Amino acid sequence: MDERLPSSAWPTLRQLQFLAALDAAGSFVRAAQAVGVTQPTLSAGVKELETVLGAVLVERSRTGAVLTPAGEEAARGAMEALAQVEDLVRAVRRAGGPLTGQFRLGAIPTIAPFLLPQALKALRQRFPDLRLVLREDVTSRLVDALRARTLDAAIIGLPYEAAGIETEAVADDEFLLVTPPDHPLAGLKNVSPADLAGEDLLLLEDGHCLRDHALSVCRAPQSRTAAAVGATSLHTLVQMVAGGMGVTLLPKIAADNGAARGAAVNTRSFTRPVVGRTIGIAWRAGGSRAEDARLIAETLRADSLREDALRAARDRAG
């Protein structure tokens, strides 16, 4: 007697992906965003999965979504099944060469607009068969997406420790001091982080890892932080400085790509350069795209060194 289940009783890969994303995100809205569908589509897919499996998988509420014990068991199985399918697909694609086909790459907002334009050009030149799908978000949500397998790799600021995530450095990113033009610090011959003692230090709002990196630089002088005016972007921070609300630290990669252009501010290096963070690539430990992520890191690292050399040559010529 054939005891195999009919195909109509099998969950689809899409349904399993929806459940894995919901488990990672904790809400239908965020899970839908992570997999690139509408919230009703994701909700309907999870409902269909419940029908196929004959169990309630999710408790829905106004505050989010909580998996039932059956849902947790299904989510674990979904993650395992998706990993096996992913490994199969990647193995077949790898036969055609590295970094071919679709690659889902995330990047944090304080890096994406400044690094990606040049990075994408370098990647297209080296891997013409690569098709990048990009997502910009804060580090914690990008890491959740790596674990849920809705992203293959992410460009983030290091150091950043997360269980099950591996990283590789691409380039150090120096912090520059941004002040109003008439600020006392703008006129100092030499400036160090200790000179920020007592200053109103403008920071990005909670959730941005750059905020933590800036605080680590200024922890010793115990600068005041203007938490009530936390910004959502580096461009906003610069405009707040121009308005006389305080001073800030700006990553050099952002300054070199015009983040302070046109603003009435003074931008300068510390006398002894301050490396605020390291730009790096993160991926899921043991994932089938680990080597591809390392290739992206290698390409970005080579491109960064090339850009540094060109910039130094322009500075000497100027």
C-alpha cells in the first residue's frame, strides 16, 4: 500500500519561507517586508500552511504575532527544509561559477548611499552574471534576515557580535568632527576626542549601530548627548549642526561622498585619526553563500584601496 502523502498535502516552499520570516520578524508587516510581498499575501500564505498541516501555527494580536508550540516546531522544520533547498540551488548554480544569479544583499543606512554606487559598479565588472537584490535597514533587522535566509549577506559596521553570524572586514572608516563654522573647536589647531567634553554631541536615534560606535569614541570625555534630538540620517545630523544645535561625528566615507556638501559646517579630521568603525560583510555561519560573501568582501576591499589611492593622488595634485 502506497502511504505517501498526495502533493496537495505538501507545504510549498513559499509558505515555509513566510513562516520562517514571521518567526524572525514577530509581525506580519515586518515579515512581509522581509520577503517582498504584501501583508495580506503573507497572512494568506500562513493560513494556507495551517490548513495543509492541520494545526494553528500563529496567535494573531494587535501587538504582533506569536508562534504556537506547533508553529515553533513547524518553523524549525521550515528553516531546515529551506536550508536544504538553498544548498541544492546554490550547489547547482555554483557549477556555473561564483556569484552568478540572484544575491540578496543588505546594507545599513549609514553605509548604503555612500558605498553602494561604486561597489555595485565594481561587482558588475567582476561578476557580470550576478543579479543583486538590495535592502537597506538597521543592523539588527539585517541580521534577523540573514538568520531567516531572506538575505544572503549584509554590509554592516563592525565590531558587531551576533550568534550564528560570521563577518569579514572590508575597510576602516575614520570619524571626522563636524561643528558650526564659528564653534570654538573649529578654530583649534589640534583636536582630539577629549576636546568633546561638555559638548552637545548629536547622534543618530537608537537602533543605528553608528550611534554606539560614536559613543564608544566619546565615552572617555563623557560628552553630553542630545538624545532628545536624535536624527534618522547623517544628512539630518549635518543640518542640525549647521543650525547650531551641537557637534557630531561623521564617517569619512559619508563626508567623501557629499554628506556635508552645501551645509554651513566645518568638517575636520582629529589630529590623531580616529577610526570609528570598520565596514564589513556579514553572513549566516555555515550558509551556502559564505564563499560568495567573502568574494564580495574581497571585491569591495580591492575597490576601497583603489579609491584611496586615487583620492591621495588627487590630494597631492591639488
